[in-house]
Amino acid sequence: MKYKVKSIIIGRMKKENEESDTRPCFVSLFDVNDPHKSGKVPMKVLEFKPHRVIMKGFDVKYLPTGNDIVINDLSEVNIEVEKDSVIITGKQS
């Protein structure tokens, strides 16, 4: 699915149970850059239960204090689910 956004935040959520080998994650979509500094509410939050998240062709910022990844300066992002992976591509200036 393609989305018109300025930035996204990718993060993990708590495991649903200890026996699971996957950890749910989220992708929050924003219409501003550096949303973690703005306090702005996401336009949309997508939740997934993947084995891995693959990001292709981006300049990425990792936020160690929150374990989140921020991708700024986007014009659009494409998020696809293939088998057990979430694949994120898009246009970044």
C-alpha cells in the first residue's frame, strides 16, 4: 500500500506471549519531519506481526532511548507484506 507522508516511525511492541518467536511491530505515518520531537499524533498507525522488517534505500535515524527508527524527508512510502516480512520502500529527498 502506498502512502503520502513526510516521515514514519518504526518500532516494536510487546510480545503477545513468551512462546512466540515473532514480536509485533508498528509503522506510524506522519505529515511532519521529526515527529518524535513534535508530539504530533500520527495520521495512521499500521500494526504487523512479521519475522523481519526490510527497509530499502533510506537514510535512517535510530533512536536508542526508545528503540524506534525514524525516516524523514519522505514524499511517499510503500509498505508491503510478503510471507513473514514487511518491506518498506519509498521516495526520500
